[in-house]
Amino acid sequence: MPEPLPAALAEIRRLLLGPGLVRAVAAGRQRGRTRPVVRAEVRPVTLKGGDWLQVVTSDRQRPVTRNLRPGAAAAEAVDALLAEPFGSWRVESAEVTLQLRVTRSGAAQVHRGPGSAARPPAGHDRAARHLLDPGDPLFDVIGGDAAKRRQVDAFLRALSATLPSGELPEPLWVADLGCGNAYLTFAAYRWLTGTRGLDVRLVGVDVRDDQRARNTELAGRLGWHDRVRFVASSIRDAPVDPPPQLVLALHACDTATDEALARAVGWRARWLLAAPCCHHDLAGQLRRSPTPHPYQLLTRHGILRERYADGLTDALRAALLGQSGYRVEVVEFVDSRHTPRNLLLRAAYTGAAPTAEQSRAYHDLVAAWSVTPHLATLLPGGGPAP
């Protein structure tokens, strides 16, 4: 239900100035309003001399960073940001993860989820805390350089933010579809059983039998062979029983991601994390279909068309998941300096029926571009009805 915008912004102010803040981002604009600041990020940092509040604002030309002492200066900066006509806020704190979207009528549509795992403030004189220690014996078995370990940490933070902080079903059944060398599969199992203390049964699926053999051997060396198993199969035909509550699909190529999403929907998995990789299917459809006016410049050059296909594919995937009863977030997986494939679809099943506006927005978009998302063809009944 919509809430009064001033009350929702007052809650955000309390979180931004409170002790449990992890990170906050404001972006977009309210309907009919313009502003010089197009994006803002707020987070606590530890610098020489103590704890500060860092505020980074951007006007499309360059970012401006200010480090402010807690107190009057920080409160003044936060109040100035809240006065800007941003269209959305996302605030992650130890207490709650709050997402706010300003509606066309000027009200606040607010979603509140579990708080983020506590993190120490960032800064040059304080080492970052890893969710899985880089010195964990797991890495002696599965290997991995510093870049891989950063990816593990980013993935585990996304997983931590997706799962509720309270009790989880046990055993927790997990499927990793298109697991490859199972680097993140093993890390997820280690964190879920070690840090969260859960009883976990995990199956990894990959089409290559040599990967199955390798991963099975590693699971044996780790002493997990009775709880972590691997099968060689396509995602669509993989024997996974019972249906998993948590589904992972990390860098499954092109339409393999769609197959993983469709299986998760068919199982009605409670949580889903998917990091797509390449988007050839829709890029090919854009090459063959007429471009609607006035967007011809988006598809005239091949590289721009491919990048637009990336965004269009994942926007439609998120919309289809939303129409299948999932609450979906599209977030950055790992910093783009480390990998260009850094987008993550993070979803939790709510069972909520799509609104007429959501259905209309999806159908208008696919009709305008004359495309058929592969995921729509895999969902029960061939996807949402027009």
C-alpha cells in the first residue's frame, strides 16, 4: 500500500544517520521534476581520525565525494539529499533493507526486507571483513586467485541479503544449475553450513561429464560427498528431487539462464539468484526485427544493439519472474572492474499476482520490439497471457 512520502523519507533519514547503515543509493527522478543531482550514494567510512559519513553525488559530468563528521554537518547533507526529487531510494542497514519508489501521485511505495549482514565501515585504515575468510581451507582444495575470492565474497553478500535472517527450512535443498567448475557452489555450501549453521543438501548440474567427475572428486576430498552431489545433464532435463528451495544459476550461457529460471518457477523455489551471461537470443531477434520509431539509433551499430539486447533481455526476465509471483531485484553482482558480467537477478517468491499495470508494461514492450523472450516460451502455459 502507498505511504505518505514525508513519513517514508523521515524513516530513511533515521536510517542514514543511524549506527547500522551499510549503504544507501538514490536515483531516478520524480515525474515532472528535474534536478542537477542524478544519483547519490551514502555510506559510513572509517578514515584517519575516526568514523565519517561519505556522500557521493553525481551530476552526469563527474562524481563529488564529501566525507562528513557525524552530527550537524552529516545531518545537513542528508536533509539536502532528501529534499532532492529522487524517484527511488534503496537503503541497506543492519536493521532493515528499505526500497522506496515515488509513485506518479507523489506517494511512496515502500518495501521493507531483512537487514543486511553487518559490515565494518570501509576505509584505508581498516581491512574489509570477508563473509568467507580468504584463508579458509576450502580454497586449498578448490584453488582460486584474489579475483576469484573477491567474486566469492560478492556472491555470498548477495546470498546473505536474499535469505531471511531468521530460521530457514532444514534441510535446505539447493540446486546450482549450470554450475561449471562449482567454485561458487562449494563456497555457498561452506557459508550456509558453516556461518549459517544449516543442514544443506546441494546438487550441482552441468552438461559436461568431465565437470561432474571433477566436482564429485573435490566434494569427496572436502568430506561432503554425502551432501553435495553433481550430475551431468542439461538444465531442462536434470533429475533434481526433491524440488529445491534455493536455486542458483551463475553465468549460465544465453538461454541456459532462461532454462534455469523456468525450472525455478516450476519448482516454485523460494529464493533465486541468477547472474546471466551473454544474450545472443534476443540480440538475434533484434537484428531480424524492425526497430520501432524513434529508437533506430539504438540498433544501427552492432555493439550498441548487443548492449541494448543485454538490458532488454534481463528487464524482460525480471518482468516475467514478477508475473510468476516473485519479488525481483536487479543488482550489481561484483564490481565491473573484475568482470563485465556483473548483473544479478535476485528473487524471492511471494505468490503475489501481477498487477494490470505490470502485465501491460511487459506486453507493450515485447510488442513494440517484436520479440519473444525465450523464458516466456518455457514458462507454464507459454508465459503470461496478453
